[in-house]
Amino acid sequence: MKISRRQFIATSGLASLGLMLDKPAKALAKADLPQKRPLVGKRWAMVVDLKKCHEQENCTKCIEACHHEHNVPDFDNPKDEIKWVWKEGFEHAFHEQDNPFLNEELKHSPTLLMCNHCDEPPCTHVCPTKATWKREEDGIVMMDWHRCIGCRYCVAACPYGSRSFNYRDPRPFISESEFNQDYPTRMRGVVEKCTFCEERLAKGELPACVEACEAHALVFGDLEDPNSEIRHILEERFTIRRKPALGTQPEVYYIV
């Protein structure tokens, strides 16, 4: 079928106009989608139910979700290990719980650990560049990797072993299939740690570890909200914290 020159020009013009309008139309459609409000709290904290956690034997979904979300490298080498969330034996995590009659199952079970986001964080007091600080609005202990000079004072000051130092360039050790383009990678010579997924809270989402836990062993919430689930749990259940005698006031609680 032949078409005239005038018909060809008219058809081409309409097609070009359609292509030009396509991207703005998609942008408008995306803008019309309901946006989640940021999760706002005055003092964020975490509860870990060890019994529920132990029922999921050898489960590491929370760790995998955290490390994928934040592009944590896998060096496959304990010496260079970078960890935001990890597991250690209960006796090591709570060595001050010196009880010869402690339940054997609990005693030898792994305990989920992370940054405790202390109310009195010693790590922030020793940082010479203020690369780590406690947010006034919600108590999260933050990290700025661009300001970190790698002095590792914060690593030495943290009594919980919650900080990792990049002795090697981490970027080659992040799997391409696992790479999260929405989160910045770090560089050799800086410290990193859990940040309670502050970037997810800003998008109205719970921390990645909480969302990934199918056993609902992790509860995240605002301690200043008397109606929050975490407040009800802490009022009704007996919990312990790591090294409370140090006066750091850690905000990760464990139900035993």
C-alpha cells in the first residue's frame, strides 16, 4: 500500500509526538501512585525474641536481607569480615550472665547481634571528624563514610564489636546479582555498621532485617510511643541488654 508524502509526514509527526509524550506520561503515572509516609519516631529501638529466633534453625534471612540492602561485601575471610547483623554464641554475647544453671539450649544457641544504637554511645565521643554521631531526632547512631578517616577510634571504643573496618576495597566483593543500586558502596579505609535502615525509614519502610524475619522474632518501634508494640512488649516481657553495667544504655533488647 502506497501513501503520499503528505500522509507520511503526518504519520511520522504523530509518532514522534507520541514518543515525546511517553516519558512525561509515565512520570505522571508514577507520581499518581500513593507515596508512603516516612516512619517517624523519637527513640527507635529493637527487640529480639531469642526463642522465636532459635525455632528457625540455621536461618540467616535477616542477615542476608540486611547485607543485600546495604551492599555489604562477602570476603569469605573472617579476618576481613564486614558485618552489620551477625550471630554469635549466647555465652559470648552475654558473658556477664554467669549462671551455671542457664538453660543449655539457650546457652549454646546463636544470638543475633547488631549495633545497639546506645543512648550514650562511646563511639561518637571519640570520633575526631564527627563521621559518626547520634541523631537528635530519633537516637539512631549514624555513619558518614565520606568524613571517616579510618582512625578506628570508634572501633576501639565500641564495647559490642558492632563496627567493621574495610581493610580491603569492598566493591569487587559485592556480587553483581546482589548489588543494590539504591544504596552507596563504601571504600577501603572506612568503618561501617548497622544504621537501623534509616534510608528505609525515610521511605516509610521497616528495617530490612525486620521485614525478612518470617518468625516475627524482631520488633522495631518507637520507645517514646506508649501505644507502640515495642513498648507493650517491654512492659509485659522480661528482657535483657548487652553489658548494661557500662552505662551506654543500649537500645536493642532480648527476650530470653
